[in-house]
Amino acid sequence: MTPEELIERIKGLNNIIIQLGKREPEALAELDTIYRAAFGQGFVPGCKSCVTKAFHKLQALTLDKLKTMAEQKFKLKKGIVIQYPAFSPNMYTSDNMTDEVAAKYLKDNPDKAKYFESIPEVVNAPIDEDEEEDDELTAKELIAKIKATQTLEELNELVPEGEDRKTVLEAAQKKSAELEKTEE
């Protein structure tokens, strides 16, 4: 169903609001069909407050929001709330997660793919080994390599020009001082 068709069917719900209040099966089936088309999941039709919430959630949708939802490639599973970056005030659900945020989240946390209903194939594709070498090492990884160097030459090749991370620079300076003493 296109976003335009969904909006028309959502508007049509106003015509069956009394039947929904009486929880008539045909009206509930129509509400469920529209709700599933919009959100990809159902609701509990036997629960009066669930019917009311579903109705109001659909009524709050706009054509722009439906178009954005239709274009969205990443979809979180029902009930999942993600705080990203960790310890930040940013909370994401299926209602406000953007593809850009989801891609960054999965790049940082590949083991969290289990929280998503759908993920584009590009994200799931295996990483080419050549690409992996081009990625900048984390400070922790670089410091471990610095500690393992045996010569000043190795150390100079390892630390990239323009490196500005304080912990990396401190580790390099410390290792350089150690290597200078051993070479004397």
C-alpha cells in the first residue's frame, strides 16, 4: 500500500469510529490491516485501550511521516529502545530511528543486529580485508602495537603523522624514551 493510499484509508477510519468503539469484527479487521501496513505489526484487538491507542497512533500520521517510514531501510523490532551513543540522552525506537543513526550504531555494535527486523544488504555484506586495513585503529589498538615495537624505526612508521590523541602520543613518547635507552 502506498503512503497516499494509507492516508486515505486512515481518513476512512473516522467513518467507522462507532463500530470500532463497539469492537465490531469488520471494523477491527480494517483497523488491523491499516495498522499493519503502517507499522509492520499488529495490536491486541480484544483490548479496548489498545484499539483506542492504535486508532490515535494512525490518526497522528502525516503523509510526510508515512513516506519517510516507507523509505526507511533499517527497522527496529517492536519494543526495542536503543540509547546511542552509550550514556547519551539520545533514545531511539522504531518511531524515531533514522537510517543514518542505525548504520552508525551497527558499525559500532555489529553484535546488536539482533534488535533489528530489517537491515539493508550493504550493511550485512562482509568487509573486504583491504578496506579493514584502511580503517583508523582505535587508540587502544594503536597503543598495544606501540608497546610491541622493538625499534625506533618501527615506532616512527606506526604512529601516523598528525596523530592527536593524547593517550597515543603519551604511549609513543614513553616507548620512544625506552627504545632510546636500549639503543645506547
